[in-house]
Amino acid sequence: MSAPNLQRRGFLLVLSSPSGAGKTTITRRLIERDPTLSLSVSVTTRPRRSSEIDGRDYHFIGQAEFDRMVAEGELLEHASVFGYCYGTPRRQVEAALAAGHDIVTDIDWQGTQQLSVGVRDDIVTIFVLPPSADALEARLRTRAQDSDAVIAQRMAKSAEEMSHWPEYQYVIVNDDLETSVAKALAIVTAERLKRTRLPGLADFVNRLRGG
Amino acid sequence: MSAPNLQRRGFLLVLSSPSGAGKTTITRRLIERDPTLSLSVSVTTRPRRSSEIDGRDYHFIGQAEFDRMVAEGELLEHASVFGYCYGTPRRQVEAALAAGHDIVTDIDWQGTQQLSVGVRDDIVTIFVLPPSADALEARLRTRAQDSDAVIAQRMAKSAEEMSHWPEYQYVIVNDDLETSVAKALAIVTAERLKRTRLPGLADFVNRLRGG
């Protein structure tokens, strides 16, 4: 008996965490484990590095084009980091969701707040926390020569980022990487089974009932 | 690094389906695969069968006691089937949820509607559908000597039950039993990670931020 092919609406999965808590590693593993997930590709005004491919790592665009996209509402969120601009193109995300594809992005709480407005019911948000303050400090102490002042600054930044956990739907305490990836995959599976993401169900049940 | 023991609130997982779609088998397998899940034990006025154990299969009580429980609001839902009364005791469910235990029950849409009022945010509902009308009819045609009229009657009853799918949070099309059990387990895992079920998070993050 073949599985019925139900029409489904995709979702945008957002992972946020303080630096050092592991969101980027979890995101990468998640896509390895479920190849139907794809990373959102941002636009940026930053120059391309030699290792980067246009359209895969970023869409590299000029400042004028970026400003035009902001002005015409073509970005779901955007931010400026060290003088360069970054943004998530609306058209690409909306086309993927309508086609039933799920997209993943790791972004900070400010980007998540903007995305929540633009994507509304199609967003699934996960906040990743470190298992302890000691573990976080160990991960932030990346170089032996870091001064205590530098570490303290990074810890303060993380503390500020962590204060936004109540804005997220799910929370994963990243105690063990593989367990955290399995939890994120379970969230993906569950969200795909939500009635509200299955617009094809009404027709399917009507056929069952008439059958 | 040991996993932090976050205070968690349990939930009541409800599986409903038309007869023949597999909710009872999925429920049984679910509890085998995750022994921290336990079945809700109903009260009933039906006489105990020799194979049944009081307190495990049901709490067997008299009609006067049942009527008292209904009158005093001690049942989260109740129904009458073939002249006997059945109900879900409120105190037992509330104690389990407060202690962070998850409970499973397979019940029809009428019971689910009553539970949704009594348990509110602590309920997780899954509707199980058959993969096709043919598959459903095959499962309902349990005895070779069933007349077409009997089958038609069962199909009509199933069609009526299926009309309630929009009242559920998740929908599983039971095409393959093992896949359906895995989907239900993913829902359980995801629901345990929901921020709103983790009242211990605020303290945990405050300790992280102060650390």
C-alpha cells in the first residue's frame, strides 16, 4: 500500500543560541541527517571570500541593490554586522514553503523577531542553551592567550543573548551533540505532522469518507 | 558533563481514530518503546472480566460511586457504552502531569472534546487516519461471513468519526505501523521540548546567566 501524497506546507526552522552553545554545528548535522532540509541562503554586501560560492554560501550583491530590497520589502529580516549588510530574501523563502520544502537558518534573536513577523505561522523556533555556565565559558575560551577581560565580555554578551529564550517555541539544552541533533530531528518530524501544515488533508479525508 | 534535570510538566497524549485505523496498536507499541509513558486507567461500572486486574486495566467501581464522581467533577470525561459507564479520573491525571509524567489514552472524539476542556494546555492530540478507503474496509471486514450491510454500517460510522480530524493538533496517516509509531514517538519528544512545558527553564537560565 503506497503512502498517500498529502499536499503539505513547508516551514522555516530557526535555531538561535548564545555563541558557543552549538547552534551552527547542530544545524549542519541536521541537514546532513535529513537532506530534504536546506539552508536558507542570505544576501550580503560583504565581499566574497575565495572559498565561497555565489548562490550557495550567499547571494553577493551591491549596497544599492541591498538598499532597494529593503525599501521594497523584499527582505524578511536584515542586519548590519561590522559595516556589511545581510538579509533573508522573502521570495525564495515563500516559494520554498509553498512548494512544501522546509528551510533551516541559524540566526540571532533580532533576526528571529523580524522573521516571526514576516513568516508568521510558518516559523518553527528552537533556542539552544549550554548545559552549564562552566561549559559555556570553556567553549568561549577558544584561545589560550584570551585575557579574563575578553572572556568576561563574551560571557556578558552570551548572558544577554540567553535572556531571549522565552521568545522561542522549543528549547534544547545541548548537553550531548548527537542527542541534541536527534531532538531537533524529532521537532522537524512532529512539525510536519501538524494538521495546520497539511492543507491536503481535507480533500484526503473527503475521499476516504466517500470511498 | 551531566544533563541538567529541568523541572518539566507532563502532558496527556490522546490518540483517536475511526475503528480499524490502528490507534490501539499504535498506543500499545508507543508504551513498549517509551516505558516512561503510561496508560491512563479509567474508572468503569462494567463488571471485571477474569483476565482483568483492578487498578491496572480499570478501576472497577459501583454506579453510586460513579454518579458521585460525575456530580463532584472528579471525572475529566465520561461516557456510557452499552449500558456501562466509563470515565477518566481527574485527580490521578493531574497528579501525574504535575510530577512531570506523560500519560497516553486512546479515546473517541467526544472524550477528546471533554478532555480538552478539563486539561487545556496539557493535552496533545493525534488523529490517526487509514491510508485509503479500501484499507479501512479490509480492516473492518473482520469476519468472512459479515454481510455487505454490516460492512456498510461500519464504514458509515467510520466516516462520521473521521469528520472530526480538524479538532486534533497532529494527524498521522497509518500507512505502515512502524513508521506511525516512530512518528508518534517524535511528537512525544518534540512536545517534551516545548518551552511552555518546561517551568524549570527560567531558573536554569538565570543560573547560567549569573554563572
